[in-house]
Amino acid sequence: FGVDFFRMSDHGGHRRAGSGSPPWTREGVVGDGDVYAFGDEDHPPARQVPEDPGQPETREPREWRKQWDPEDLGGGVGGLPPADPEPRSDALPSGQQKSWEVSRPVPPNHPSMVQYDAGRHPRHEDEDRQRQLAVAEPKDNAIVAPKTPASYAPNKELIKAEAAATQMATKMRTGEWRTLYDEMGVRHRDFFQDLRRHRDREKGTVATGPVWKHLATQAKNLAADFDLPGILEAIKLFASVRFQDYDLYLRLIGEVPRYVTSAQPLQLIQLLRLLARMRLRERNYVDMIGAHLRQSFRSVRLNDVVAPRYLVKAANAFAELDVRSNPKAVEAFLTHVEHRIGEFDAAALCKFSAIFVIDFMGASLRKAFLQRCAEAQAGFQGELDECRNIAAVEFALRKENHSVVAGMQPWVKRYLEKLKQHCSFDGWGAVSLPKAASTRDELEQVAALAHKHQVNPVSGQSKRSVDIFSSNLHRDVSSCLSYLGITHENGVESGPFLLDIVAQDMAQAHKKIIYEINAPHHFYEGTEQLTAERKFRQRLLARLGHKLHHVNAHQWSQLSPASRITFLLRIQDEATKANIQLAPLSSPTRAPGLKSIGVPRTPRQRLALQQAGTAVRA
């Protein structure tokens, strides 16, 4: 029953007046405070617990109870002491009822004693606490400080709460108290909760629909009351689902100049990255961010604030926006990167975009970058798809900056040659994919590219018929070409890039017509200007000798289905005519019966070749 002593007997005794305790109760206060253990209605217990713990008990316990240590819970079942080894006789004196007692008392700290302890009177708890807080007797005339148990140690949080309540009460009496409830703060909280919930549902896709339009309207109305962290979070959440609303982003970043003077460098870098992600090429804001970053670069201990990986993100954002109207800010940033070039490891060096390395870096910084790449063996530490940027850098250096490579040390040249062989290992692992509209489209491109290069076990050839699309506009153009019966392929490797559409010339089968599909996300927001990444790609493809025929989104969207067919036929006809005109210069063609004259060297030979070409066209 969870007691340390239990007895049923017919001993004499009387019940004290005023107890009011029901029969078979646990320990309670009876009368003027005497504590009884257990008893029935007419038989009080034989043992009383004195108030002073120093006094001896009225009943002498057995010998084994004297030897048993309550702290030692071993030796018995459930933490109880071992059973009484002494046999007990059931024979009782005549005239007395049978009595029995439990030979296994429960220790005070046993879990079954919780209710027993909870029935004590509060006065006894206060007395126990006072005795525990009492000062111990000094030994050898030494002053002993009072020992406070851990359970009765002062609660610091409670003390702080009481102090805050007292301070608030004082302010309320003096009229200085102001409520912390803010109606606008509740609106901000509800707005961000809704925005985060819908963003988690549609993350990785392009968000559309009335719900997002409603959230955009709310953001425009609340933009004036946002602080800088709130502005950055709102732009980030909308940008993560590629929500297209130019006025929304202008409304949000229009509040940035109020906080830019007190902004931290990491906040400025985050804002710059968000502008690059949404292709918001706002020169004034980019120059403003660059100017304040320049001031931060001059401050001390900036190395502890901006980690190298954030410098990589800022560099890629500057290159993507392609804003150089503030040359001092760009020069200060490049100088800072060159000063800390030794802090970048192999993984960070592979993250630098080829646009920043080729177009933004100066000669000294580009040389230091290549030396650091060779020292860290960038591109050989991780997966092959992590080499896409560094592979594009190596390709651009060979095609456009050959003098830079020629002036490098021999060990750097060997590194670039080994990197070239490593990137062409499987033919597709280090290919730079066209920028996709969403994360889901990018994953589809990677899967299609891997599937395209799988080798057929029967024929031993790769599956070249697999299409790789960069956008919905790319799919529309491919469907129209298929409707016209023009043989074409989507996603053809050329150097470190993928050509969008390679169609067959209807007049000359050995000639190809290359379509470059410029989707809406390939232009800066609110403009018809191609992004820096798209220009860089088309420039290098031109270095490979490809003539690109552009299909722009703003032109395609204004055409009807019939007009789109006519538009593609016009491009196909113009490309065919251009290929025929270039045929004599690129691949000399001789009419039937004419002797091959090889490469034209004299005016007579050139005239004969032109006449042969005219006969073939006729």
C-alpha cells in the first residue's frame, strides 16, 4: 500500500477529538497537529510520528530495520529491503484478534510515497524548510554559512518576471506605460505566415494564380511598414517561386534606401543576389549597394563578417547584372577578392561564374585566380557536374584569351590541359546547361542529358533521340517544326554548351540550321535586353563558327498559331539561302562534268567556281 509501516490490531487507545479523519486514511493532521500513520475508526495506530525529528520513535524497530540504509535500494524486489529472515508465529494470546504487519517497509524516497507526502499539512512543510535552512552548528569556533538546498534556490526567471511586473505597474501609475500590442505587427505576422505556407507548397515551380496576386497586393500595401529584414524576406519568398510581377519588386526595393546606411554587409550582398535572381537590372540600386560595400571593404575586421562563399555569391551577382557604371565600386570589390584569393578552397573556386572570370577580372586577378585553381586542384575534388563553370572558363581562355594562358607558368598550363581532358571524360558531365525557368525544369534537363548519353547495349550507340528543352517556348518551337516535317534535334552538345535546336537544311542535307530560343527568363525583367549569361553563351558559340537564328519570346507571344508557322518558314528559307551562298566558299561544289579545281587561287578559277555554283542553284 505504499507505507513504511502497516498494522491491524486490537490495541487499546482512543481517538482524539477533532480529528475528523475517515477510516483507512493516509497520514494526515489530526487534532492539534499530531500526525498519525494509519488507523481505523476505533483503533488509532500504535506509532506516532513526532514533530521533532531528533526525538526517538515510540516503537523500537527490528534489528534489521536498524541495519538497513534507506539510500540503498538494492537487495530486494522493487527497491525494498530483503524479507525478514526470522520466522513469525501465528499464535496469538487469547482474547486478541489476529494481527499482521508487513515486513518490508517502503523507503521514504520510493515512488509510491508521493501521495503519502502530498497529504502533509503546509505548516509542517514550512517547518521542515526552516530546519533545512538553519545554520549548522559551528565546529572549532568556525563560522559556517547556511546551506540552501538546490530545490529551494531562488528562481532567477521568477525574479526577473516579478521585477518586470513591478516596473510595468510603476509605469502604469505614472502614465508612462505604452502597450506593446501593434495592429500593424499582427498584419505583418499574418502576411508572412500565409506567404511562407504557399511558398512551401509551390517551391521549385513558377507560381501563378489568384492567391499569389492577392499576396502581391498585400505586400505592396505593407511595404512602407517593413523593416530591412522584412523587405529581404518578402523578396526572397516571392523570388523562390519565380513570381513575375515587376511592379511588386520595384515597390519593395523602393524602401531599401531608408535602411541602406545602417545595413550590414551580408544584408547588402543578399539584396544584390536577389536582384540578380529576379533579373532586376536597376543601375541605381546596384550602384548604391556597390558604394556601401566599398565602404565596408575599407572597415577593419571585415574578414570576420563576410565569408569567402558570400564573396563568390556577390561576384556572380555583379557579373549577372553586368552593371559597371560605378567603376570605383567594381575596382574596390575586385581588389578585395584578389587580396583574399588564398582563402578560397577548391569548391569555392568552382563556384565562380565564367562571366566574372572572363569579363570582370583584370589581368592580375585572373592570373592569381588560375594559380590558386592549380594549387587547390579545382575541379578534381568533387563530382564532375561541379566543373561546369571551371570548364567554361578553360574553354573561354582557349578561344578568347590565349595570350593569357601562354604567359602562365608551366604547371598552370599543365593543370588547364588536364582539366580539359577531365571535363571531356564522359562528354556530358561538365556541359553547361541553359538557364531554366525553375528548379524543376533544371532537374529535368540534367535527367534528360544523362539519359541521352546512355549507351544502347544492342547497337552500342547513345540515345541521340532524347530531347532536352530549356523552356516552354522551346517546346512550342519544336512542336511547330515537327508539324512542318522538318527534321531537328533538341539539345546538341557543342563545346561546353548545348545548342537549343539543330534542324536539317531541306535543300542541303549536310547543312544545319541552328535555332537559339530566347525565353522570357533570358531577358532582364521589364526590358528586351538579353542577360549577361545569354550574351556570353552566344558569343562563345559564335567563336565555334555557329550562325544562330534567334526566336525571341516577345516576338513569339504576339503571333497567332498560323503566323508562327509562317515565321519559322521564313527563318528556314533565309537560312537555306545563306547556306547556298556560302557553299562555294566553305565547300567547293562542281557541276557535273567539271574537273575538280580544288581551292580557287586565280581569278579564272574563282570565276569558274562561281559559274558552277550558279548552275547547281539553277
